[in-house]
Amino acid sequence: MVDQGGPDVTAAGPRPETLLLAFCGAHLAGREAAIAVSSVIELLGRLGVTEHASRATLKRMTQRQLLRSIHRGRRAYATLTPHAETVLREGSARLAAGVVNRHWDGRWTLLAFSVPEERREDRHMLRTQLAWAGFGPLQNALWISPAPGDVEGTLARLGLLGYVKIFRAEAVAPGDPRLLAATAWDLARLARGYREFLGRWERPADGAPDDLARQVRLEAEWLLLVREDPRLPSALLPQDWPGLRAEQVFSSERERLDGPARRLADTGLDWLATP
């Protein structure tokens, strides 16, 4: 989410790892099963990913402890690690959450940090995690969120609890809440992402060959959008915010694809039951 280069969607669609995570979230998470590597390659191939890129993605996700390899004879399978299950649960919650905070009390969460230079990698990871949690940078080491922002677990995992201070406060004159939002988040860029999503999905013609491939691409694209969206209150958003229409389109298409995609995944892919 912190990447200022734009959403992880190219003209050809989301990157292979994003697509595979979307598939795992929809069909592998919470399931005592493994998916054949050959099935992963075949599915990603239907989404325009080469075999070489698919194998590189599987290797990279295994190295990052998101996937674990299982072999049965000559056949190779991949299953989720506990770490991946946690990541996918968080992603599922973001997919289910609305794009607008409808219960804002007018208060902000302010988070200030001062991480030593020798821990700059942890500092970079902190910024990434804050953005995922809905915070935006008001200035270099001061981030804000209109939501309470439960980041204690993240800070503990990074070993940064002692480097961070968190407050809850209200903006007072001459402070303008809309200006705070426009400073901390690139709302024009986010709106553009939603409009582009609507252009692809309001009248679906994405070129995916079947409903399973279409579902994977839909959920991958949506997650890339909402992971950058801080879920601001409507009082802080421009009028006619395109995220609301995009959310309706996503929810409708996701519901329509759920049954057909599940049947294709269950009957058309090679699964292995795991104890």
C-alpha cells in the first residue's frame, strides 16, 4: 500500500503472486488440502502467466514461508503455512469490509515513531504495515487514521513498541479534516483506481476464459485497491466517490462467480487431502 508507484495492476492484470494469493484466499485457506503445482501453473496460464513466471512465483512464496511443498511420488503439491493463513485471513477481512467508514466519531488516531537508522529495514516495514492498517503519513514520522488503528500486535512483532507513541485527538480550527485527509492520502489516485476498476468490471469483458479465472482476477484486482484505501468517512471524501459504485460492482460480481468458480476449482484442479 505504501508503494507510490501505483496499484499492482499492469495492462495484463495483477502480478502472478497477487493472483495466486487471491486463488488461495478463495479456495485453499482454511482447507486441509494441497494444490498440485501443475494445477497452479495451468490456472495461472489461463490468466496469461507463463510457466516460468508461475514456477518462479511458487519458489518465491515458498521462500517467504507462505507455501510449503509436499511430494507424492513424482507429483508436487503446495499447501499454505500458518503464516499464510494469517495473511489471507487479514486479506479476507479487507475484501469483506466496506470502502467507507460509516461510524466515525470525528477523532483521529495519531502515531508518531522514531526508529534508529540502524533499524531502517524495520522502519520501512513499519510504514508498510501502517499503510495496510489504514494510516497515512501527515508528515515524515507522524501518521494518522480516522479509525482506532489496532497496531499493537504489529509493533510487537517488529520489536518497535518502545519507538512509537499513539494518541487519539480531534482536529481544531484552523485545522480542516478534509485537508488532513488530502495531505495524508492521494485521493485522486485512489479514485482513478476505482474508475479503472469500474471500466473493467461494470460490464465484464476481461478476457478470462472461465469463471474461476475471472473470480481470481476480480478478487486480486479488488484487494490491490482496498489495501491502499484507508476507508475514510464520507465527510472526508469528495462527492460522488467512485469507490462506492466500485464496491457494489465487486460485491455483485463476486457473488455471481462464487458457485461456478467453486465447482470449477473442485472438479477441474488436482487436490491432495492433508492430515
